[in-house]
Amino acid sequence: MSVWLQESRAYPNGAVCTPHYLASAAGAAMLAEGGNAIDAAFAANFVLAVVTPYMCGFGGDLLAMVWNGDPGDLHAYRGVGRAPSGATSKFVRDQTGQNEMPTFGPHPVTVPGAVEAWFTLIDKFATKSFGELAQRALHYAEEGFPLTKRGAWFFTQSAFLYDHFDLPDFHEYYGDVAAGDWMRQPQLARTIRALADHGPDAYYRGPIGEAIAARLQLAGGCMTSADVAAHAGAWVDPLRAIVRDVEVLEMPPPTQGVTALEALRIVDGLDLGAADGPARQHLLIEAVKLALADRREYLGDPDAMTTPPERLLDDGWIAARRARVDPERAVDARPRREPDGGTIYMCAADRDGMLVSLIQSNFSGAGSGLRVGEWGINLHNRGSAFVLDDAHPNGLGPEKMPLHTLIPAMSMRDGRPWLVFGSEGGHGQAQTHTQLIVRMVVDGDDPQRAISAPRFTIDPGTGRISMEDHFDPAWIDDLRRRGHDIEVVRGYRHGPGIAHAIQCLGPGYLCGSDPRAEGGTAGL
């Protein structure tokens, strides 16, 4: 739903957009209590970590952009963990007998970065403590919350997936659930209390970190408590690209932020026509395919990259890629199997103009399939994006960061924030960013119209394009004639990702929340 919030002399109290109604309510309540945008964002994020553990949680990573309300006052934080010091391609091959990085189990678990990121951002921007911000999350962990039909489906599908790979942790704890069941997580409540009382040291240099390392070693992994203790996030400079009259800001590697910017720069020089149609969708698909191919080839840990991300955005590079686009025919996508992810994206704004774009993830649903039972933590599997190729910038290695799909974003006009936006959806995130920005910048759509519009998603593993069934069937026929391999999928399902956006209108905010989720926009 859209909500237009206005006030004559100042910003309204704010707005929060999340993929779950309990989280949106928690963020709005924090704004009503006088909290700022970062307070609201974390109150909502902590609730999401409890009510959607099949997407995010205390065992995952986090990235965020924060505009602090003053010109030029933009901050970006990379809460991304690294592989253990003993992680090598040879170790994984010897342990698994395989030549590809496993998707589940102990080996794709990198050090979780979200907890450190929470405390770092709270220390810099928040007006309230972790304990105050986590009160509602603690309540839902201890006292429980009702499962929606959608939530029960995710729990059931996650359990089925991990059972298939002989990873019983998830199913043993969560069991068989149905819509309306009451979900309690007392072990996770113990973690929240420990963090409120002792801060991040309880996690990284205390009993929680020791338990994480012990669980992974029991499963055959090589992470040690020293690896967990060594974790540190980092402040980073966003990458930027101009699209028409808008400057789009994305996170730098190891994220795929440059992929969204590259696709947008390619598209910006093409003739998109006066109105949307199959010809435009063809050009968007071709631009995204080229950007995804460069992601696969060049991105990884920034310290291991030999091609700097800025090179992928310079005029000569973009012109060469744009020249490969045939306006009438599809080009082979050169597919390669890559793991996909489970993530939450959310954004928040307050009356003083502070803006937060935040994304947090377990990667593949509930993550690796391994759970630190005594602390209620599902460990993510972000390292499954590594490749077992020591020469590749995304090759597995000691203390390396894997390629990340997570990309919170902002856009500026005339040096001031214009849009706070992002999406979950793994490989679909950069694709969704491209489609949303084109709809808003080229067509002038408001956030809700752009988010609700039908979307396509290219599967990097097959090259097949999923198109939602509320695309015009004649468009799909036209695209097939151009050579695209298209699968028509149910509209508003989870697959295309779940996007949210807040547009800054000077005295107010115009917000959009994805109908593909069970969340929404809450504003004051």
C-alpha cells in the first residue's frame, strides 16, 4: 500500500517498510516513542530475526546505508563475515570429495557479521540501547507469535529442504507447523538477553562464539573461536552512477551493487521508447544478462579482485557492453550454477530526514542447515557463493569474504536523497533494482506502482527467464520470438524478490511496499 505523509514545517514522524507486519508495527511504535530512523530500523530488524528465521537472524550478515539528515552525510556499513583461517579449496575438496563449493553444511558458513554491525550502527546513530530496541523481539521469542499461512509454508519448506540433505537441526527444533500455530524460541531469547546485558563480546569473544565454532567443528568444519573473535565490519564508500537525472548509490564489492549500476548504465544509453512494452523488456533483459556475466567473471573479495569495480562502470566498458545488445534478438546468457538466497530488505525514515536502507540475510533460506541449539541461532551459508578456484577473485581462501548478493541502495537528486530502496531475492536483487529505477526515472511511476508492476528474473544457473503472469501475454510471445527462454510464473509470488522504497518529497515521504510479502508500510 502507498502512504503519503506530509507536514507543513517538518518531516512527519517517519515511515517504515518491512516484509512482515509485526516488524513494520515494531518500527512504527519506535518512531511513535520518539526514536529516530535507525532506532525504528533495528526494532523492526530484531523482530524480523525472530519471526522470519527462515530468512534472516542472529547468524547472518548485514549491510546498511544511512543518510544522517545533513548534506553529504552518507554512511555505508559492511557487516560481512570472512571465511575461517583454515578454509581452502583443498580442505573442502578433501572433506566433501566434490569440486564445487557445497551449498549447505559447515563449509559455507562464514563468520556472522550482523551482530557486530547492529552494535556499531547503534553506537553511532541510535538514541536507544540494544536492550530497548530489542524489547519486542525478545517478547516474541519468549512469549511467541502466531504463524501466518505464508510463515508456516516457509518453515515447512525449509525443513523439507534440510531433511533432503540429511541436516536435521532445523526440523528437529521447529518441527511440523501449520498456520495459526504459536511459535516460541526460548533459546533465541537467551541470546537476546545476553547481548543486551554484555554487548557484542558475548557473541564474538564469549560463550556464543565458542558455541558457534564448536557446532561447526562437530559437523566437520574448520572455524575456530579465534576466527569468530577476529571479526570486524567496515565503513565503506558506495559506488555511484548517473541514470538520467538521478544518481544511484550501491554497495561496493564483495556485493553485487556494481552489477545493478552496470545494468542501469547500459540501459541508460539504449532507446527505451516512450512506453513500456516487449521491446523495452528485451533491452532490460539483455542489459541485465551482460551485467550478471561480468559479476560472475570479475567480482569477489575486493582485495582479490584484479579489475576494480569502477572499471566496470567507465564509459568505454559500458559502451562495449552496450554494443553487444541486439535490439531484436536474445544473446546466449552463458549460464553457470550459483546458489541463491533468502533475505529481508527494509527501509526507514524519520522526521529529521534520517534515512536507513538495510538488508540482512541467512542466504539460502534458514542458511546452512546448522543450528547452534543452546542459543537458538541458525547459521547462514553465505560462503556457498565461493568457487573452488584459487585464481578467481571469488575463490575460497583463508579470511576471504565471498561474493554477496546483498545490496541496500539509495538514489539522489541535486545532492539530496530522492529514494531509499532495495529488495531481497538473491540474484534477483540487482535485476529488481534495475527494473524499479527504470520505472520510476523513465516512466515517472511512484514507488508503489513501480514495485507492484510485473517483474522478470533471470536464473544465472540456466539462463531461463521467469516472468510473472501479469505481464501482457502478447509481450511474452514477442520475447519468445526474439529468442528468450521464458517460464511464466504466478504473479506476486516470492521468487522475484520483495522490494520496498521510500521516496523523499521534501516535506513528506511517499512509500511503497511489496504485495509479494506479508508486511507493509507503517507511517506516522
